[in-house]
Amino acid sequence: MSTPDTCVRARAEIVRLTSGINGLDDSIEGGFPFPSVILVAGSAGTGKTTFAMKYLCEGAKKGEQCLYITTLSEPTQWMMRYAMQFDFMDPSYFDDQIVYMDLGDKLRTMKPNEILNVIDEKIAEVMPTRIVIDPLTVIGNMMGGDYRQFLFDLTNRLKNWNAVTVVTGEVQPNELYPTEIAYAVDGIILLLLSDEVVTRRKYVEVLKMRGTNHATGRQPIDISRREGIIVLKARF
Amino acid sequence: MNEKDLYLMAYLKDNLSAFDNGPVLLDVKSTQFVRVNLLLLKAFSSMPGRPGMFIAVDRPHHYMLHLMGMHQIDPQGLIFIDAISRFAADTKNSHSPANLLNAPSNIDSLPSAIRDWAGNSPHPAPMDLQRCRFAMIDNISSLLLYNSFNNVEVFLQDFIDVLTSHARVQIPLLVDKERNCMLYEAARSLCPHEISVNDGILASMSLTSKRNGIARIVDSNEV
Ligand SMILES: Nc1ncnc2c1ncn2[C@@H]1O[C@H](COP(=O)(O)OP(=O)(O)OP(=O)(O)O)[C@@H](O)[C@H]1O
Ligand SMILES: [Mg+2]
């Protein structure tokens, strides 16, 4: 609660959306700048989808509207089977607050501009404050030459909506992030695996976050049924 | 729009109907400004013969127009005053008749322009002020990016004065109390009434709309 005494800032501050990931928000001044487009990049199994789910559930819990766009042609039940194992996931979120959109078929049949319009229309219909596109990089494989222009148009349009969009990017184990997406986004979060073969550990690193004095360097994370992803530093 | 939106619209309409003249403060989360603006426009548009003005300082007015189209909200009778398009050089799709201000920092010129519409200005006024029933600003706190706090305060006072002296006008002022507490205090001193649209209200609305279904609730509020 704010009283006039503590009420000293007259200038407009950046609005932020909490990520819902325990320990991460402390490293980014409380959350993602609103509106913005954030890239979550990592190789296979590093936790990108878990990150995205936790982020959406954080919004749904607060009564926000969310839009989950998959590019994988996965039927809802398939995604739900994995999503429902998490304690923070409430199936009733999918009644109205988290709207699921499968872009997979459209990617195969539509032109880039038509895809943009379909996304636009869905966003206008749902009016989400939180959007996820998971994984965005799949589009690149399908689209070929038009991909860079598509990414540019997509991120531009997304920034015009009042939402924070998390796009996930798959990379090879030796890559940090997909460079063609990185230049167009406001923030980059890396999910990393360490090199040790026996005790391979998972890390998160905030590489860039516009308008934000963010922590640098890797922080260990844990993935669990109870919390999804947590940043371990936060426990101490 | 889903059930929760309709429920929220009914809530806004119901609460606003008690105050048909002057400013009403709405405590709204910053992230919900666009949604609440749209729901207010929908609520107002369902009252026929109630023209109003929408002042865009946060995002070019064609975004709101696009959203209104998507949600079947009739823009008839609504005039847009756009302070951001020219400034942001974002004039695409601005085929709709909007009145452009040069920049959000020129907002202090708006009340005197409105005063001219009511008086004997040589230029044709974009609307008959006597018939104006509501006036909205998409995001007052955005004005703080381009104007001093003091100027915003003076503007709000002037804006409310000029409108209410010429007509019975509802002026919903959206402020995020938690985020912009000084602006909230300033707006509160101008507004005799307040409506809360905070997290608690939104969350309870999801629950209620899930539990009850929306049909009955909307009926009871429909005039
Ligand atoms: N309940 C759980 N407990 C512990 N670890 C889990 C649990 N669920 C998932 N994980 C870990 O998270 C990984 C998968 O996470 P997720 O699907 O979010 O990753 P991803 O980066 O989206 O993967 P992909 O490249 O397949 O899209 C699993 O491989 C596993 O290591
Ligand atoms: Mg995945």
C-alpha cells in the first residue's frame, strides 16, 4: 500500500510483468518490461517450455489473459499431458485465461503475411497481457528465405500490443542463441547445460534486458514438479 | 471477449451509471488499461445517442479502432484526438477521421481547443460539445513521459473544467494506484468517486464468471 509519504516518484516508471520464476525477477528489477518481446533460448531439454508455462500460469493466477501459440502441430491434449504434471498448473486456466493456438498447420499452408494476420487477429480477440510462441525457431526451418523479414515484422507487431511476449528459440548445444532472432528482441534469457557429463547442471543467464539493470553471469536452476523452474540462488 | 470481459464490462457499467457527470477515478493495473478502455468504449457504445471523445496519448488511435473492429464495437459518434501518431510518425491506417495534436507534450493546448469548439471559432468543431457524454484518455500516466507532473495536474483540472462546464460528461480517469501513486493522489483530489479494478477484482471475476456463467449477471445489469 502506498501512502502519500512514500509516494515520491512523480515520473512514469517502466511497468513490469513478473516472470513467475522464483529468483529470476530479483535479477531483472522485478520483471520483464511491459510491453516487450523476450527470447528464451536453449538447446533440447533445457526447460524452455517449462519456463513459458510458468510464465503464463503466473499471469493466469492473477486474472490476466494469456495466449500460448505452439508451432509444433501438437494437439492440446498432448501439451496438457506434460503441463498438468506441474503443481502450479490449474486445468481451469485453460477454460478461458490461457488460450491455446496451434500454428503448425498454418505454417505449412499460409504465406508469411497471412500467418502474421492470423496471429494478429488472435491477439486482438484474446487481448492477452502474456503471449508465448514456442518454439519460434521452427518457423525458420519452414519459411526459408522470408524468415528474417517475417521475424522483423512479427516482433514489430508484437511490440505494438500491450503484452510481454516470450518466444522460445532452440539452438544446437554449442550455440548460445539464434542470432537472427536476437537482434529483434528486447531481452534474451539463456537456458544452459554445463559440460560435465556425469553431473550435468542447468543454468539461467540474463544476456540482455532493455531498460533494466539486470544481474549478469550464470545462475544454477532446478526444474521440479512443484515449482517448474527456480533459480537456486534465491534459496539462500 | 470472454465471459470475464463481459462480466467486467457489466461491473464498470453498473458502477459508472451512478455518476453521470464529471470525473470518476478508476484504479486499474497498468497492464489492463487497454482492456478496460475497450470495455468502457463498449459500455458507452451500447447507450445510443451518446457521442464521446477518445484521446490517444499512449498508442496511435488506430490500434484502438482496430480492437474496436475486432470486438464489434461501433465507433459511430466517437471522435478520436490523437496526440501520438504525428509524434511517433506512425500514421499508417490513420484513414479514420482523427484530430491530430502535434505531440503529447502539447496536451495543454487541448482544453483551449475544446473551449473553441463550444465558442465561436471560425473552424468547424469536430463534435457538438453539448451532446458529448463521455471523454477518455487512454493512459494519463503516459503524459508524464512528456510533461512535468505539475503540467499534467493542471491539464487534468482544465480538461475536466472545460468539459463539465459545457455538458454532462462522464470522464473516467484510469490510474494505477500502486505504480503511479502521486498521479493517483492528484487524480483522486479531482474525482469525487472511485471504482476499483485491481487484481483482486479481476481474479474474483474469473472465479465468478466460471462459477455462474455470464448470462444471468449481464441480464441483471442491462438497462
Ligand atoms: N517433473 C520434473 N522434474 C524434474 N525435471 C523435469 C521435470 N519435468 C521436466 N523436467 C526436465 O525438464 C526437461 C524438459 O523441459 P522442457 O520441455 O521445458 O524443455 P525444452 O527446452 O522446452 O525442451 P525441447 O527442446 O524438447 O522443447 C526435461 O528433459 C527434464 O530434464
Ligand atoms: Mg519445448
